[in-house]
Amino acid sequence: MSRRHGLVAGAVVLSFVLAGCADVAASETQATMPTPKAGGTTTSPPSTTPTPSAKPTVKPTVKPTTKPKNPHNAQYYALKVEQKLEKLGYPVGDADGKITVRARQALCAWRETQGLPISRKGLTLDDAYSVINATAKPTPSRADGIYVNKTCQIMYQIVGKQYKRIVWISTGAPGYDTPNRTGKVWRKWAGAHESSLYDDAYMYDSLYFLKDRPGIALHGSRVNSLIKPYPASHRCVRVLRPAIHQIFDETPIGTTVSVYGKFVWS
């Protein structure tokens, strides 16, 4: 009797162990097996695995392409040219890489002092190479004196066979043209004095070099804005201040002053 009881108990324990394993297996199977439907058909349970949502594709922003600078284009060298001209004593105005009308005056002067065809045109590759490769200001081939170039609207002061100053000037406007002629400084008038022809028109540190009536002089003006990059005076030659004051002090009576060239209006 006791043996039978033991067999029954063992069977119960074994049944419990197998049922336990079966329960686990069944629970896993139920989650994946199809569920019977009425009429014998089956339906699959909804999947418990989440479907990954499609990530929106962001189109990469196209960076604007910067056109590379072309070393075969004169503009590529503009800033270096302006800086070099300024270092050599040719006035360019603001050295900012923009070839303005003032920078073209400096280029015009550079061409002349290099023995090249004189013009106020913009920067060329030949100009750029010539300026950048220069090691010093050219040596003038002319005698000491003052030279007024009407084409460039530039004046040179040559002292000791060197270009001491190269400055902007403004010669006579149409109808008041400064004559192309060579004279000598015959009168110096320091400081300011009023023009004998025009009221409230003041001349500063005047160097009279032609004995026309009225006399024609190099002189400063009330404001430097009157020294235009084109002919704008009444026959005299307007010169920037304070350069005119320095030139006045350094120029003795008898110094040669030569006016030449032609300004072509464009």
C-alpha cells in the first residue's frame, strides 16, 4: 500500500515537472501560433515586434561653390599691385583691391615712369607683373624739376635725379585749359591768398611758373576735394595739401616746371 502510494506521488511530481515545462512552451507557442477562427480558419495575432518608421531623408544642403580666383586674370593681383605702388610712392587712394579712378592715375604714372605707353586704362597682367616684380622706384631720365602730366593728372617732383614725390593734381577744365608749356618758378606766395579773378577762391603756397595774364601757378586749394581726378581748375594746377606746402619749401626760384600731355574725356 505504501509502495503504491509512493508510485502515485512520484507520478504526480513527474506530471508537475512536465506540465511546468509544457506551460512555458505553451505560453511561448501561443504568442506565435495562429488563432483558430470560427469555420476552421485561422488568423495570425498582431505582431509584437514594432515596425521601424522610415526616417525622413534630409537632402544635404548644397554649399555654394566659390569661383576660384584666376591667376591669369589681372584682378587676381589688384590688391598686391595697389600695395606695391603705394610702397613705391605712387598714390592709389585706398589699397583695397579695387582699381578705382585714383588707382588708375597711379597706374598711368607707373606706365610713364617705366617708359610704357601712357594711359589711364585699368590693370592688365603686364602691369601687374611689372609692378609686383619691381624692387625700387624707377630712376628718372629727366632733369630735376616739376613735371605736370595732364593725361594722368599726376605731378612729379624730381630732386637729385630721383622721384621725390608723385602727387595727384587737377589741371584746367575745358575752356580754362592749362597750356602745354615749360616755364620757371618766378614767384612764390606763401600761405593763403585770394584769387584776383574769382571771389572767395583761395590759393595756398602758390608757385607761379608762367607769366601769362593772369599768371599760372601750382597751388593748394581750400579743400582737397577740389583736386579732382580730372581737369577742374581755372588754368592753374591744383595740388594736394600738405604736399604743396612741402614742395613749396623745397622749390627755389628758377625751378623748371613743364606741362604736357592731353586729358581724353571718356
